[in-house]
Amino acid sequence: MNDYISRYKQLSLPGKLITINVIIWLLIQIARLLNWLFTADELDWERWLALPADLEHFCYAPWTIITYFFTHANLGNNFFHII
């Protein structure tokens, strides 16, 4: 684990942001998979994480200003947003 931390510290700022983006995206995908495997109803992830277009909805979910960066449909979409 210390090796990963030291490698992370050596990255440039864009490299650190890409690493954080990929890790959070992976965590979201794992949570989606666990939800699919162990529950019958599907959670509306985009509703809770994506930035709403309506200002009234944004007032009830201010965290979406940060989390919308990580709500990509698939790995390819994530890759092209990083570039």
C-alpha cells in the first residue's frame, strides 16, 4: 500500500485527478454491481450523483456539483472525458 501512496505522490496534478476520477468511478461501478446482485430494485444513481438542470433540485443535492464529474456511462465515456 505504501508503494501505491508513494507513486501517487509522484504524479503530476492531472495524473492525480485522473487517478481520483478512475477510483471513484470504479467504486460507483462496484456499488451498482452489488445493488444489482443483492436487491430487486435498482437505485437511480444519476438522480443522486449527476448535476440537475433545475436550480430547485440542485438546492436539495448540492454535492452534485462535485459528483457529476464521476457519473459516466461506461469506461469509454470516462476515458474521453479525461482526455
